[in-house]
Amino acid sequence: MSTVVGLVALSTVVPIAPMATAAEPPPNDNRADAIRLGLPASTTGTLIGATKESGKDRSACAESAASVWYRFRAPARGTVVVELDNAGDMDGSVDIVRQERSRLLSVGCEATDNKGIATLETSGLDSGADYFVRIGRDEGSTEDNFALRVLVPSAPPTPPGRPLPRGGARNVVDRLIDPGDAWNSRLRAGRTMRLALTSERCLSLRVFAPGVRSFDRADPVLSVGCSGYRLFTPRESGRYVFLVEAERGRGGQKYRLRVAAAGRDDTAPGVPLGNRAR
């Protein structure tokens, strides 16, 4: 008796992984879909999956591979500051653009630095008019996310400013959104004063004579650069104006301003020192 053995071939089925798909473009990939920003604005966005529109989609200061768009209405004073911080190793640029009929006019452009940061200051915008902010990724650069801020600077200080308290003043200035503070104090002719501007940053101090009406049209009677201490003897009595100005760069800059009468040991001939006296 013979035995027949049947062999069944078993086949192993290996599931096929689905092919990776490209990231979907961001919702503001095209200029027509630009996201509206209310000023001041702070938001985050991405250039992952973004594309470059055919036609007039280009930066005024860089060769872009892709872009996304925002739009805003110019504030009353027509001045804005745009801050772009790219994540990772992404290099790019930020443009402000205005559309006039079929034309796109560049208002300003700034490329990111070696830290992926760009700061663009613009003035002279038409109050109430619409402007576009274009965020671009450079050709050959990696795709990544970014942080975007569109800020409205405060009006520059004007004379005579605020009365300086007897013990001095402490405050914060910011080169981009609050560039300076104006203070005033009544000084007497011929009386030497001590002026001290203290800060961890390189702030400047300018002193203007009584009656100044514009900082741009008057020359200071004294300038103190990069913080510091000076003696000052007024030639006339009256209300003097002290203008504290921020150094360039981002972020708040703390300072302290003090104005006080000089003592005998602050000026010549000084305090008499007797023989062997300490």
C-alpha cells in the first residue's frame, strides 16, 4: 500500500507600504489667499509644502523657491516693523508689496541673516491702504516653519517731554517700536549739574536748551554716547530737555536717567586737602 503525501505551497504576502505623499500647500500659498492680519500682529506659519506662483511671485532681494502671503491695512502713521524668525536651517526673505491695478510694487525687502532672522522697517505707507507681506524660502534651502510679527511703532518723542522726577527716571526703550523718551528739568545758569545715563546697552543722551520745539531742527548743547556720566553747566536758566535714545537692535532696553547738582568734589578746584589729611 502506497501513501500519497500532498504538499501545499505556502506563500507569504508582504504588505506594500503606501507611497509617501508631498505635504499639502499652506492655506496662504497663493497671494489671492493671503491671510489678513490685524495690527499689531504675532503669528506662526510654515513654508513646508509651499509653492511658487507663476507670474509675479518673486522677492526683491532673494531668489525664492516658494512663498506664502499675508496682508494688512497700513496704520495711521504709515510705519510698520516686520520681524521674521525662521526655524531650523531655513533661509529666506520677507517683502512688503503693494498692488496697484495689475502691478505689484516692492515697498521693502530684507533677507534673513546667519541666524535665520530678518527685520524690515518701513515708513511712508498710505494710511488705510492694503499691503502684502510675502515670506519666501530661498532656492536650495530646507523647508521649515517661521514666526512673524508685524508691529506698529509708537510716535517718536517730542519736546518738552515729561518732567524728570527728583530721584531720576527708570524706563524701557525699544529701537523698533519705542525709540526714545523725552524728559525735562529746570536748570539754573552757571550751576554745574551731574548727568548720568545708566544702562546695560549702548543708549545715547542728548540735551537741548530751553525753547526747543523739534529734535530734528535743533542742535543739542550736550551729547553723551553709549550711556555714561558727564558734568554740565547751563549757560541760561530754563527748562532743559533730555532725550534718551535706544541703540539699534531688537528688544527692550532698560535705563536709568539722573540729573543732580554737582558737589564740591565734582568740579575744580575740588575739596581742600590739608597736609597729611585723609
